[in-house]
Amino acid sequence: MALKGRTAAAAAAPDRTHGVYGISVAAELLGMGVQNLRAYEARGLLDPQRTRGGTRRYSAEDLDRLRRIGDLLRAGLNLAGIAMVLQLQDENTRLRATQRGPGRQDSPTHRR
């Protein structure tokens, strides 16, 4: 089904994992400093995609993760504590996905 005035790519749902934001744009969107984003990457808190030339490209998921880092910093955690929290959250997400299985989504009315 073709949408009038739109290409198929524009009509498709955006890929939240595709890196599209440069570091300065990501930093501005989040109200963070560019050096902070570099530091979080150096500490292993996130791993943005890179272009062939080595330029960082942040995805929507990366921006969500950076917002979470900012929330945890404001709550008083240091970067080591944030790394532990993020690792546990990532593991929890993987376990939930494994429990649901492929193609199954839990809804508020259907929970185990």
C-alpha cells in the first residue's frame, strides 16, 4: 500500500538502533557536554555506532540510555554504580525477552 507523497522508507517505522545523531547533536538534545558522552563511552556505559571515518553516531536507543545515565547521576550514583545498574537492567531486559519468546508480547492484562 503506497502512501501518497511518501517513500516506502519514510513510511516504515524508524529503526531505534540505527545511529543517526552526531555527538554534538546528541549532546545538545540531552543537555550534556560532548566530553561527558565521550567519557561514558570510555567507561563502557554505551557503545555508539561509528562511520567508516570513525565519527560517532548515536541512535534513539543510545539517547534513551544517556537519559538514564543522567537520571542516575542526578540520583547520586557514580559511574561505577551506574555501570552496575545498567548491566542489571540489560540482563533483566534479555531475560524478559527470553521468557516472552519470539513474537509474543506481554500486555498489562496478560501477565504471568
